[in-house]
Amino acid sequence: MKFSIVIPAYNAEKYMEQTLGNLLQQTFQDFEVIVVDDCATDTTGQIAEAFKKIYAHGPMPLQVLHKTQNEGLSMARNTGMECARGEYILFLDADDSVEPTLLEKVDAALQGREADFMVYGYTEDYYRGDKLSYQVNKVPEDHYFLNMDSPEEGENEGEHSVRQRDEHDLTHAYPYIAELERETMFGYAWNKVYRLEFLREHNLKFETITHIEDVLFNLQVADKMESMVVIPEALYHYRNEGQQRLTGKYLPQYFDLQKKRCESFLEMQEEKIRSEKQSRKHLTNREIYQWETLVKETVAAAYFRSFQSYLVREIVHGAHRDEILDGAKRETESPLFLELQRFVPKEGKAAKLLYAPLAKKDIKTAYTRAKWIGKVQKDFPGLYAKLKQNR
């Protein structure tokens, strides 16, 4: 079997019929579907079981795993991974959908290649109620990265280089990953494909943590991978219904989680940079400098965006002004702030309006602007969503 599609599902009865019906339209049919019912309290599990009968009449098997205890997204994915039989595995959120040609395009991209890790683009579908309001496409560039320092058995390095003229050495994947992170295409699991045996060889699993489990998993994968394919097409549809997703909920540990994300991304990238500096095999000094700068600027943008969002969330949640200001002031003395301060974005409206006061430690101005944002978010959610896209 070529592909396994794992769908963690908790109280997703509104979407399950559409999601499972959508997969029946795939033009490539050598795959299985695994629904992990994470102890749903609605009819999610029953709908999935009903679809087993429909799938039984076609070429694609459907497994439904009913957990006896709700353990969250990460554990549900890990459970599906343990049962998967495909050569490659994909993770689909229960309220999202994919293009009918997804697996066909992935299979075509794998012809003559072995990829531990694959990335493709996606479309954000913004809904007002049940009506599609507008869409935003995120499409990466076409790339194939391979560890050129490890030729396949039976061929020397010269033969390997000739046979793979269209490839880039794996080292070049890491600056590109920074570009993907900058464009919000790296940190999700649902626009990725993973070679299942690779995950099992390295015992890679999703960490039980809120909000950033996807990006931490992808950082583990990127650290260990020997090959990576990027498909320049939007093949996944991410359903956005305003503030109903986890990203719109109040999380007391939100900023701590975002800082962990930043630190983890920096740590992985800096280790790869140190390795290239020691070997000097693939990049010039100028390219290494550009890579370092790109990583710092990318992480700084994410950090200051999260810092500003932290202020907004605390204000909306009703935290006292002095408490918020004191917490923000302490943060401006943290090692991460001081490391990223000079890399804060200088271009764009959001950078000038929101991030610049924070970078200058002008916390009172940042607080005032966070109050504006909170009001727009509350009173004009549609406008707020569009402003976020144009930041």
C-alpha cells in the first residue's frame, strides 16, 4: 500500500461526512484511511463507522479506531501512525479537505525519488457561517533536496551527481525551510507527507503539547531527514471559521509555547549552520551569512508577532493593565528578546505599527495598540482576519 491517511477526530460530526466523502474522490486509489475517534461525545464515531460500509465497496480500506479516553491530537495521530500500513503517511484534520488529485500529484513527485519528507501548498478557505467568503493560497517553490554526501550503494559520487542533475544537496533544504516558516508553510503536519519507515526508524512521534505539536514534530523530521521534496501546488484546504479554532482560544501558556517554538526552530537551524561552517562543503561564506540572517529575521518576525498577540489575548481575557505591562517589561530583558531585538521586521504595516514599539521597549504604546487590535478582533472579526493576512 502506498499511502495512509490518518484523521484524528473529536466531536467533528459536522464535517465527517464531507471529509470522508471527499477522500473517495481521489484519482489515485492505492491508500487507506484511518479515523481515530478520540472518545468523541457526539456522532463522529458512528458516522465514520457508517462510511466503512461505503469504503468496503471500493479499493480503499477504512479503519475506525475508537479510543476509550480522550488524549488529544498528538496521541490520536500517534495511534493512527502505529496502525498505518502505507509506505507514506499523511495527516488530515477532520474539518478540512484535499484536492482530488492530491495523492496522484504526490505519487508523481515521488517517481524515481525517495523522500523522507514532503511539503505541498494549501488554500485557506475562510467561511462566514457555512458560506465560503474568500480564499488565500500558499504555494511553495519546486525543490528536491538529497544528501549528496551519502551516494546510493553501488554508485560513486560522480555517477550520483550526473544521475541527479535536478537535485540540490540537503544542506540547501534548511535555508529553504526558513523561507517556508516565514511564509507559514512549515509548521503544520497537514500539508506534509512522511515516509513511514523513516519515522519508525527514528522513533519520531508527536509530542503531547498544546498548540505547537506540529512544528516540533516537523523540526524532528527535518533534523533527521536525508531527502525532501517540495510540490509547487496548493493541494490541501484548511477551513478557517474565524475564532473557532484552537488558535483563537485563550491559552494561559500561549506566549511560553510560542517562545518554545522559536527556540526550537533556532536550535535546529543553528546546529545545521554550525555543521556547514565546519565542513564548508556546500555553501559559500556569503550564503551562510544570508542563511543565518534569514533564520534570525524569520524567528524574530514570529517572536514579535506572538509578543503582540500575547498582549492582545491578555487584554481580551481581562487581565489587569499593570500585570500585563509588568509581564511585558520582564520579557524585554529575556535572552530571546535581546537576541532577536535587532532582527525585528522593518518593512510592512504591521512591523511599523506593532512590532517597532516592542523592539524599542515602548511597552505602553504597544499596550495601547494591542487594545485597538482587541476591539477590531471582537467587533469586526471578518476585517480582523483579512488584516492578519495582509500584515
